[in-house]
Amino acid sequence: FPVAILAQERVEAGSPHTIMAVGKNKRLTKGKKGGKKKVGDPFLKKEWYDVKAPTPFLVRSVGKTLVTKSQGKKLASDGLRGRVCE
């Protein structure tokens, strides 16, 4: 009986028979990293302050003003400094 011997070809990296991937795998099935930042109401971060006039005035209560709340080293009182009422 004739016996056929099958020989495996050894494919080397530089040979013309090598098949390599072209381009980049875009991973279309995977979701995007880091979702969108939630947009909140900016007025939730504010605080109301009473504006009072100096003692010589008969009516001390002038009104109210809005200031961003204290957060970390940024104080609300710093946001009030330098404001002028007309």
C-alpha cells in the first residue's frame, strides 16, 4: 500500500504566504468610556445672603444677594467681598 506523507509547510514571518491583519480593531461592540457629565441646575449651588446697611440708616435691611456656596478652600464670604449696592 502506498502511504502518503503529508508535510506541513512552515510559514515564516517574511514569506509571501503570511496573512497579517490590516488596520485597527475598532471594537465596535464596546461602549464609550466615561459617560457624559450630568448637567445640574446651577442655582442648587447658590446661597442667599441678607444685605444690611450700616447703623446710621433707619432701614437696615437692603435686600438679598446670591452667592456660590463654600466648597473646599473657596469660601462664600470671599464671593461677597467687593460687591457694591446702589
